[in-house]
Amino acid sequence: MLLQADSLSKSYGTQRVLDGISFTADCGEVVGILGANGAGKTTLLRIVNRILEADSGTLLFDGHPMTRDDLAAVGYLPEERGLYRHMRVGEQVLYLARLKGMSRADALAEARQWFDRLGASEWWNRPANRLSKGMQQKVQFISSVVHRPRLLVLDEPFSGFDADNSAMLRAEIERLSHAGTAILLSTHNAEAAASLCHKTLQL
């Protein structure tokens, strides 16, 4: 089992956001994280990404307690999108891949492949503030997968995408799953959850 969460709880002051949440995600599985706004979906994904610490419970990655060192094998697309506005997007992707431990040569080869695959090659030298919101979301998705993560965490990835780009993203999620990537997917899109997820966690 790649990821195993057992009895995770988290409170903000007197407000209990997560109460004893348990789930597993294995290689090749797409696990849907469902719930209304405020149900704790983003909090849970931030705990998985070590941005937040759970108040109690355990989180195992590949059989051992998960630490920040494991984040090199994790890709994360947060709900709050954000690129460096004046930095060229190709360089941003390379920079983020280097932070995950890739060599520049490997990062460049992988990033170029992804930009070609998603029809974004002509954007490579553009600063983020010259791209539309949908274009920026594609770049951020590339940033989350360029280092070939074993676990991919996607927080509302379809938000702001039109039908064509949503279909593209669904196809890429399926392809990554078939290649063995474990995926946590938070979404309000019930249709996407039903078509993509092998199992779901209701918060």
C-alpha cells in the first residue's frame, strides 16, 4: 500500500474539521475525496503534503511514517493556483522540478514532453501573466507531474476548465493511473468522480 491514513483528526480552535479519517491509496488507484465546501477536503490534502500536521492519527507512505523527505515522490496541484506572474512558465516548471530532485537535463526533457503533449509548447517563454487562466492551470498541472511522482494529489483540478480541457485532464489522469501513479482527487464534479475514481472517501 503506497499511502495509508489511519484516524486522522484536525481542529482549528474549537472547530473539528477532520474526525478520525482513514483511507488507503495504492499504486494505480484514483481515490476520490468528496464533500461539501468546508468539509475538510483541502485540509486533508494539505496534511498529506505535510503543509499541515494532523492533531492525531498516523500517515504512512510506502510502509513508513511519512516525512518531508517523501515529498520528492509527491506531486501537488493546490486549489489555490498561483504562478510567479513575471517569470517565464518554462523556467517555472524547471525550477519546481529541480526542487523535487530532478537534474536540469531530465527536467527539461520531461517538461518539453509535457508541454508538447498538452499543446502548450508555444507558451514556454511567456510569463505567466500573459496566459489565460486555463493556460496557467495547464502549466500548473505540468508542474505537478513533471517529476514523475508516485503519488499525485489534485485539489479541484477541473475548476475553471472548459469541457475540452476537462476531457484532456481526465484522459491524462487515466493515463497516469494506468502507468501506476496513485492519485488523490478532490472534486465537486460528481460525474468526474464516478468516471475516474476506483473508490471514494466522503467527508
